[in-house]
Amino acid sequence: MIRRTTLLAAAAALSLSVAACSSTSASTGGQDTGVSQKAEQALQQIKGQVLSKGPNGETPSPASVANLTPDEVAKVKALGAKAAIVMHYGGNDWATAQIAGLKSEFARLGVNVIATTDANFKPDKQVSDLETVMTQKPNIVVSIPTDPVATSSAYKKVSEAGTKLVFMDNVPQGMTAGKDYVAAVSADNYGNGVVSAHEMAKALGGKGTIGVIFHQADFFVTKQRYQGFKETITKDYPDIKIVEEKGIAGPDFAGDAQAAANAMLSKHADLSGIWAVWDVPAEGVMAAARAAGRQDLKIATEDLGKNVAIALAKNELIVGLGAQVPFDQGVTEARLAAGALIGKKAPAYVALSALPVDHSNVLDAWKQVYHEDAPKDLQDSYKK
């Protein structure tokens, strides 16, 4: 994991001091214009920057390091290579966009995608998926491990077979970049946590009580999000108090988050807001808020899934989020893997910056994240 001191130092570079807020009811937060302006300034400063370090403390490299020249593309095409995409989970917009980016770029590079698998967050299923795809002798495997320990042996076998491995987000235990795998590609997940903290603070005017719903698993990137959010709230917004935290393990992340949010809202009747670790749990929080008649609840999260995007467009419940750019991450992963086939060296860790999203830019952000116009129902939901 990233050293805590390193993360705090990175966050401090962008953090802003917060003035005292005037008191008001906890359910709506103190609408301190000064605090909201400072949060907005912090969000503007974050754009284009990467705050995260890699799984082993690596300094991030930009996606541009994966670019291939026309000559390199021609060499890759001449290989007639095969690739497999082995996902941890395929049931959300993030995974769909990652796969779309990978397939699009592999097609451009003349690499045939022979398999795409979904482990539904089950390590034993993912081990089986890896064993199955390896019978087809792929030259490339792009994957995100469900569990860095339980899947490690299976990934080592892939590496030992000479297959080029590129990881999304998480790296199995005991594997070394440049030796056992090509590189890891990720969003700036710590930065996404920081973004969502500033979005929450902006919506609350810097004052209120909140709950936190985190991913209760040894999953590197979701831990980064949690750290980024909690450390930013604690350091920059002392008048926002985290009064309860609950972990969810899935695989029913929306249902688990709804149960956690129900418990929080029952225990803390004046709760101002809830942070959820990504968009699917946030959907569960929205359901709990509606059931409790708490349309005033402020919810911040990560990832621009369609349901939270519609809520943002309507100005209902979701106040802001830190978005990844999963299509671009997929393109970057494909390029790194293809480059490795022709002997091109890659940095150990490549990261793409967080994208702050709120009501004002949700339609433009959708196009940036997914490389296509917002769907009609999202456009129709937007309240000007």
C-alpha cells in the first residue's frame, strides 16, 4: 500500500485551509459561500494532476508513454497476436467502458480479442477463467485481480507461459513489474477520493455530519479512494464530522450499501450526507434516502455510472463525484501490452487524472469518459 505520509504530502499540495462556518441545521449543512468557493478552487487545481502512487509506491507515468509510432503499430499488426480480457466484475459502466477501450484499440492494432470473462468478484472463478483462457494460448492478458493474494499463483502461471500481462488498478502479491508483468494502469483513485471530498464539502457549505460506506476488501484502489476522501474531509473541513463508517463486501454492493445507509439514517436522523466508494453502492444509498424521505441528503461518490449521472442531471441526491476515464485506460492498457510484444519497455505504473463531475458538467463529462454523447434519457433528465 502507499505510505500514508506520501499520500498526505500529495494531498497537502492541493488542500486549502477552511475558515470557521456559521452554524445552521445539520440536515442541510451550513451554506458558507467562502468554504464552497475554496472547495471549487481546490477542484480546479486538481484537474490534470495525479495524486496517487502505484501499488508498490511507484511514481505515476502519464498515458502518453504508451503511444506507438506508425512503424511500431505495423510491427504489432504483423504478429497476428491474440489477447484475453479477464475482468474481476463486469456489471457496471466502468467495466463496460474499459472493455470497449481495450477492444477498440486492439482492433486498431490488429490484435484479436479471443475471450472476455467476468468473475463477479469471486477469486476462485477468476482463477478458473485464467486457466480456461490460457488453453487458447493468448499472447496478451489484460486483467484486474479480484484478490491480490488468492489469484497470485494463477497470474504467475500466465507470466511463466510467456504471456504479456497488463493489470488494471490492482497487482497480485509477489509479482514484479518488468519481470512478471508489463505495467499497471489506473485512474488516480486517491485523487478521485479527494475530488469527492471537495464536492461533498461544496454541497454542504463546509458544515454537517456524514457517513462513509467503504469497500471492505483488500483492494488497492478502493482503499485509495477511501483514504483520499477521509483525509481531505478531516484535514480541510473540520466542521464536517464523520459520525459513522460501514464496510460492504458484496457482491450485492447496491443492496449492501442500502442496508448500511438505512442503518446510518435510522441512527443519525440529522445526517447531512453519505459518501459511497463507487457508483453502484451510491445507488443503494439513493434508494435508502428515498425510502427515508431524505431527498435533502447529499451523496458523493466515484465513477460516472448512468444512474448516478441521471441523478446529477436532475440535481437530486448525488452532489458530485470523481470520475475515472475507463475507455482511455483501456486504450492505454492495450498499447502497453502491444508495445511489450515488440520489446518496448514500459514504466511500472501509469495513471490518468481524476475528472471532477457535478450537475454543471455532467453531460460533457459523460462524453469525455465514454467517448460518446450522453444517452437520450440522460440528456432529457438534465435540469437547466
